[in-house]
Amino acid sequence: MSPADAPASLDQLRGLHLPGGASGPVPGDILLALILGFSAALLIGLVRVLVGRARASVRRAALADLAGSRSLDPPDRILAQARLLRRLVRTVDGDAAASAQGAAWAGRLDALLRTDFFTAGAGRVLVDGLYRRETPDAALLDAELSRLIGRLRA
């Protein structure tokens, strides 16, 4: 453009326009991507909150049942704790997992609660010692079960 072709005043200048026929400050495809990304993030956050609440309610209910068993005499208390563990596994992993017996049951409990308390510790009595004559320390079992269920991530 030579100085002779230059417009004489600002009124003669053509208005600015975006390339590609865009009509706003942000092109439509970028705006759509932003909206979809934000919606996906909100949806994922909502799912995480709901799953977290469900997990917390399972843990809270198990701890409440465990606290309710503290008023029972030791043999009944141990039986109530064993039943609680069956219900907990059934709730988290289904009926097939809760029907395990013996060493498989102990392994299932250890896997769920991330411990070796049921295969190598005092929790063995809750797996296969429910009908023995000697009475295990119910307070010790109760304290350990409270700790294990309290950190449950089911």
C-alpha cells in the first residue's frame, strides 16, 4: 500500500475481523471443548463424592454394629463379630466372597482389611475358633477389629 492509496481519515478504514469467520472473542469449537471439559470434571467429582459417601456409610455401619456387640458376654460377642465380618464382606464383595470357609475365608478377610490378622494373628479365632472351649480376649479382638474396620477403604 502506497501513501497515495492510504485512506484520508479513520472513518474510511475497514473494521477489524477475525480470520476463519469467527464471530466472537473465543471460537465456537474452543468454547465447546471448555464446556465439555468442565462438565466432565464436575461429573467425575460428583461420582467420587457419592462413592466416598457410600464407602464411609459401610464403614460407619460396621463400626456401629461392632460397638453394639460390646455389651454382650464374650462368647456371644465373638459370634456377633464373626457375623459382622460376614455381612461386611457380603456388602463389599458379594455373596460368593462371603461364602468362603477356612483358610480361604481368612485370606479374604486379610485381603479386604489389608492385614494378616486373620491368617496369622489373634483374628484366627473369628475364622475357625468359634466353637472352642477356651475364650479368647474379646477386648483385644474388639480393639483390633475397630482399628481395621476404621481404615477400611471398601
